[in-house]
Amino acid sequence: MQDNIFLVGLMGAGKTTVGRLLAKHLGYDFYDSDHEIEHRTGVRIPLIFEMEGEEGFRKREAMIIDELTQLGPIVLATGGGAILQQENRDHLRERGTVIYLAAKVHDLWQRTRHDRNRPLLQTENPRARLEQLHGQRDPLYREVATLVVETGGQPVTQLVHHIESLLNTRRTVQQHANP
């Protein structure tokens, strides 16, 4: 399971887009925890939030993350709030390489401002909400991360090549440390 790669970061950081391409390059299966929840429940995440609240959604998310992180080798794109629960952070850290796709709030805002499938942004001031979420979650993403990758404005293919390079360097260092 140590070959597993788990992507964390705020909504709009590119976890799903990067994850799909990274999995394809590595020949791994790809999963998105939010998509798995929607697939299994048969409803969109905003409806789960509406019916069960954030707490109900987080329980579902924890079960999915526990299950998926036991598969392998996979690339998993987690939901932006997955790191809020200690058990999720533990499963991610113990079962693979965690990559934090870090993005500036301005970039996240540009990528998410027209997306109506983001329950936490359905507020009077979604940009302020993103800033608040970033402030709360950035330390948790950094705590759980094996690697931190700034997403900036580079094309997805360039970002994936950069991640692959970091992973290869990390594997080489580990092999020399544990001959």
C-alpha cells in the first residue's frame, strides 16, 4: 500500500484532474472519494449535506476513505474536508504517499466560482469562505502531507510530470536509505 498516492487540498486545487492523469501515467486505478460517495448513495453531495448535514457527510466520507486507502496501488483524490477528521489523516498518512496540492485562494476562487456542486461555497461571500477554509485547513494539509506541490498556473501535464519526478526522487532516496 505504500505505493498508494493520496491527493489532498482545497476544492478547486485540481485533485481530480491531476489524480486521473497521474493514475493513467502510473498505471494505477483512480478513485475520487466524493464521486464514490455520490455513486454509492445515488445522490449528489449537496443533497447529502441538505439531508444529513456536514456531520452525516463526514461519516460517509470517513468510511469511504478507510475502505479505499486499503486498496492498492491507487491514486485517490480526497474531498477538501477529508483531513478534518483525525482518523482520515491517520489512514492517509499510514497507507500511502500524501500529496498536498496547494493553491492560492485567488486561483481556487477562479476555478470554483461558477460551480454549484460545492455546498460550503453556497454563501453570501464564497471568496471569503474560501479564505476562511484555507486558513483552517492549510495547517492540516501540511501536517498530513508527505509532499507539498504548488499548483499555480502551470498546465496539468506539467504538474503531473513534476509530481512523478518528486515521487521518483523520493523512491530513490528511500532505496538508498534502506538497502
